[in-house]
Amino acid sequence: MKKLFSIVPAVGMLLAGAQVNASNNAYAVAANIQTIIQDAPEGGFGHEGLKTRFIEGGAGFMGVVLLCLIIGLAFVIERIIYLNMATTNTKKLTSAVEDALQSGGVEAAKEVCRNTKGPVASIFYQGLDRAHEGVESAEKAVVAYGGVQMGQLEKNVSWVSLFIAIAPMLGFMGTVIGMISAFDQIAVAGGVDASLIAGDIKIALLTTVFGLIVAIILQVFYNYIVSKIDAIVNDMEDASISLIDLLVANKK
């Protein structure tokens, strides 16, 4: 019993000492984290802050993510220019074709289509070119060539969606590699030191942030392109129906 009473104070002293050491370690970690935050570059994620953090993220994954943004934007610009050139005032074109059919026949209507840019005018031309074979042949030509024009509108759009998917994946990969490096530092040091692993964790998070930024930018343009394509396709379908009605009326 005397031994038991002599052991209890010793255990209490050990527990008290351990608690004091744990508290000191916690204060030390908090102080290190505060120092890191204070030493962080000013500017946050503004223009200058983005440049600073991009450099801090390293040339490896950051360069690849930036390349995804540049190539993706190149495809975006190409598609936007093409789609704007492909946009046609279908009501004006339909009215001009109708007037040409009434005044000069099919050849006059084909000339109007030749002088008009855009997929709708091309579809009109193909339908008028088969008008002498009958309305059914003209309708088949319109449907077939409409599919060809739709493929032209959607060209290179899949590349934009590819870079939207790749950019955050590269960021996450950089995050995983950075975390592995941080745990390697912990294993070598034999303990957790905020100042020792903060750099690797910071780089890991920066790669994810920039990957998501690239994906968001490209996603906005991608949605615009898709909506533009849908609008042109709807105009093509409405105009095709109007052309068939004109051919039927002209035949009568």
C-alpha cells in the first residue's frame, strides 16, 4: 500500500510535465504559423499577388497549368470568331430567298445564298440545288448538310472541355505531391514543425488554386460557346423548315 501511495504522486508529476510540454509545443506551433502568415507576400490574390504566388508554386506544375490556359483560350478565341461569323439573320435571308424565288426562280435564290455567309445560307443552297429533283430530295439534302454544318460548329469544342478537366487534375496532382513531400519532411525531422512543412503544403495548395482558376475561366467561355452553338442550330432548324415550305409553295 505504501508503494502505491508513493507511485501515485510520481505519475501525477509525469502527467503534469507532459501537459506542460504539450502546451509549450502548441504555443510554439501557433507562433510558427503566425510568423509564416506575417511573412506571406502582400497582395493576396490580386494581380501582383497572383504573380508572386504563381512563382512560389514552382515552374513544374504551374507551367503546365498555364499552358492548359493558353491553349484552351486559343481554341476558345477561334471558336468565338467562327461562331460570330457563322451567325446570320435568318429572317432576312429567308425573305430574300422568297423574293428571289418569286422573281427569278431557283437560280436567283441560289445566287442569294452564294452571296451570304454562314451555315444557314449553305444549307439553303444545298436544298435549292436539289429542288429540281423534288421537295423530298431537297429535304434530305437539307437534313444531311445540316448535320455536316453542326459538326463544323462543334469543331474543337471538345478540346476546350478537355483542358477544363485536365487543369484541376494537374492542380490536385501537385497537391498530392506537395503533401507527400511534406510528410517526407516530417519523417526526416521526427516531429511536426509548422515552419518545416508549411512551404511544401503552400506549394501543394497553390497548384490546386491555379488549376481551379484555369478551369473556371475556360468553363465560362465553354458555356458561352455551347449556348452560341445551340442558338445557331435552332436557327438552322427553323430556317430549314421555312425553306421546305417555300419550295412547296413555289412548286404549287
